Amino acid sequence: MKALLKRDHWPLWVVLSVMALALILPAILPWTYDQIDWDAVRAPAFSGSHIFGTDEIGRDRLARLAAGTQVTLMVAIAAALVSLVVGIAWGATAGWVGGKVDEAMMRFVDALYALPFMFIVILLMVIFGRSILLVFVGIGLVEWLTMARVVRGQVMALKQRPFILAAEAAGSPPLTIILKHILPNIAGVALAYLMLTVPQVVMVESFLSFLGLGVQEPLTSLGILVKEGADDMDMTPLGLLLPGGLLVLLLVCLTIEGERLRDTYS
Amino acid sequence: MTAVPTLLAIILASFFLMRLAPGGPFDGERPLPPETQAALQTAYGLDKPLWEQAWIYVSRLVQGDFGPSLVYRDFTVSELVAQGLPISLTLGGLAIILALLIGISAGLFAAVRAGKAADKTIMMIATVATALPTFVTGPALALFFGLWLDLLPVSGTGEGWSWLIMPVIALALPVSGAIAKLTRAGLATVLKQDHIRTARARGLPETKILFKHGLRPALVPVASYLGPAAAGLLTGAVVVETVFGLPGLGRYFVQGALNRDYPLVLGVVTLYAALIILFNLFADLIYGWLDPRMREG
């Protein structure tokens, strides 16, 4: 925890502050994100109680930003966790069992890497409706490949270490060894790649929402806000610049933080 | 030589996935009478068993026939694709060339000044660039250069080449950032190796060391990134084509998916998959050229 307070970790603190604001603001603001103020359509910034003005149908921009950020980050964290679980399970199995099984499992990962995956996700969204649950399960299932590769490499290296051999010699079952001795040792690297997965997921979710295939109304997300802003940018450029800027800020901070963690652990 | 089975697997997977979807291509505003529905189903062969439909589809595909579009009734999928493909290929091709130019020169520049302020600044810019989603940069560019400065067309293909500038830049930015980082990292490793020290000891000029002995092996990681980059560019092209109103493949894909135009979506997915597989093969060739040790395996 102490390490996180160092200056190097400013990107993480930016993200955490944005997250905190997104959680607190809806409770304080006089407007909810889907409430329409009929007297103030496309109001400019700082007019009355609308700090960032209102959108093309009179909804408070700041409230919508907060709600959208909440959804985007929630989907991102949930999907990154799905990718973590699938990636660790797949990678650890391949690395631990080794041989033909490992080769087959990693071939599968290689093959999936080469696929135009985004298009399969789009098809999934069209087919199974656009529930928020499916959005993150779908994204999580796409983004586990790198995690699986990294975890496999780590497990292969650890397998040869004396303390693992000793545990094996002492008769511990494989699952116990993996859970008790291997997982704690790969936690750091896994965390670093989890951190790098989050911006990927944010990008995919916003991309889907931008195309109208992700999160659905009345829920909103940063991708939807960017889309709405882009459609109305000739009237109110703020509608594009605010969510677009916030999204880029989050993506940049998450990427920098993830890369720093990765460089620390590898 | 796994290209053909991979492609076939993708086609079949998309084929069956799409048929699981509720709703069909003939659901309009007003429901059609059941007899018309049935007649349409028969006319397009949708009443046959799924496996038979898949077999018919693939055997026609092998002969280059993508079938009719179910929504754009007057066009075959081949015609629509033939219109869209050149636009998407121009966008993607120009974007990757631009990204390689910017990325490699920025990476080279940073590696030469390793550890100095210029290096750190360039690498920071590269990191920011990789995190720029096309669906933000696209509309933002259109806002600044199209609406405010009125320099470039905001939508459509228009005359001349100016319509390509903003879409290509929006597409190339994240890729060029990634290439700059890979080049910088590759050069940093290569410049520490024995053959570079030997070259320095022989008193070769620094530029010759860099371009003749350093850059080529340093670009190996860039070559292996080209495959994923191509996939990323195609996905980005979907957004860019939507944002800038360009009639490329990506637009047909989105429209087709929303309208349940099965043959259109399948045709576009097949083409995308084929393009990515082709590009991966091409990247393997470059790989072998850059690093002769790879040619054996």
C-alpha cells in the first residue's frame, strides 16, 4: 500500500479520483443523468445549476458524465476480472501439464490471436441482445489471451524451482500446488497485466457502445456519450470534447500505470 | 498452411452464430403475410436444413459467389463488397504506411537519444498515442479541421484526395505509437550486442551502424506486431467509415449486422478474415527477411 503512495503512481490516483467523483457526484447534483430540463436545452456551461450545460434534449452533462463513467469503469473491471480468471485457468493448466496438451492449448490461443475478434463480438451482441452482462462476458472472453500466455510462461519457469519440486515430492496434489505455491508467485505479474487489460476493455466497450451495440439506454457509458456528442458536435462541441477528453484521460492513465507495473515485475 | 482451415472455421462459426439470432431479414415495420414470408424463405433457400445451407454457401463461396444481399435487394453481396473493398483497403493501406513511417522514425530518434529528455518525451507521446481511440480522434479531428477551420471535408469521399487525410490520421495514430515503442525497445537491445560493438570498434560511422547493422534486427518485433495491427486497423476502419460517412466494408458490416442481412455480414467477415490471414502470412515473410535465423523453422 505504501508503494502506491509514491509519485510514480500518479496515473493510478487520477483514475481513482475520477472513479470517486463519478460515485459521489450523482448524490450531490440537483439533476439525475436521465432527467430532462425542458427550460434548458443545449444550455451552455455554467448556466444555472448545470455546471457543464445540458445536451441536445436538456439532460445535465455533468450528471451524464458521472453516470457514464460509472458504467464504463464497472464494465471494465468486471470484464478484466473475467479475463483474469479465464487467462489464469488456461495458462496455468497449459504451463503445468506441459507436453502435447500445452502445445494444443497454446496453438488455440495463437489461432484466436489472429482472428478478427471484434467482429465475432459484434455478432454476439447483435444475436444475444445487448444486456450489460453479455457486454462484459463477451469482452472478457476476448481479452484473456495475453493473460494466458504470460501466466503459462511464469508457471513453466516456476515449475522447475526447488520449492515446487519439494512440494511435489512431499505428495501435494497438483491443484494444491498451483493454488498455494504458484498463484501467489505470479500474482504481481498477473496484476500488472490485469491493469493493462482494463484500458483494452474500456476501449472495446466504448467502441461497441459507439456503434450502438454496447450498453443500452437508459443506461449510458462514455462510448455512448462520445457518440451522442459526435452526432451533435456542430451545435454543442462540448458534448463531444468532455466525454472524449475524459475517456482519453482514463485510457492514458491506465495504460501508463499498467506499463509501469509490468516493467516492475518483468 | 493452416490458413485455409482457419478461414473455413471462421466462416462456419459466423454462419451458425448468426442463425442463432432471433429475428430475420424480412422483419419490416409491418409483418409480412405468412405466405409471402414462406415464399421469400424458399426463394433465398432459408427453408432448407442449416447444414445444407452452410454447405451451399461454402461451395458457392469457393467459386467467388457471395450470394444475394437480403436487404439491398437489387445488389449481390459481391457487388456491394466490390464497392466497399477499395475504400477500406486504401484507408488501411495508407494508415499502415503512415504509421510505419512515423513510428519507425520516432523510435529511431528516441533510441539514439536514449535516456535524454527527447527520448522520454517521445516515448510519453507514443504511450498517449496508443491510448487514442479512433472513435474519439475521428470526430475530434472532424470538429477542429472540418467544422472550425473548414480545411477538410467532414464526410463523404468528394473529389480529390483531401477526404482521406483525417480518416487515415485517426487510424494511424495508435498504431504509430505502438510501432515507435517497439522500434525503440528493439534498438535498445540490439545496440548492446556484440556485432554492434565490433562495428563501432572498426570505426564505422554511427549512421551506418544504426541503419545497416542496428535497424534491421531491431524491426523484428515490429514485424510480429503487424498481424495484430492489421486486425486493429480493420476494426478502426469500421468506426472511421461510420464517423466520416465513407461507403467502405465496415459500414456494410454494421448495417448488415443490424438488419440481419446474413449473406452481407458473412461476406464481409470472410473478407476481413482472409485479409488478416493474408497479412499475417506477409508479416511472416518480412520476419524471415529481417532475421535470417527465422527462415529455417
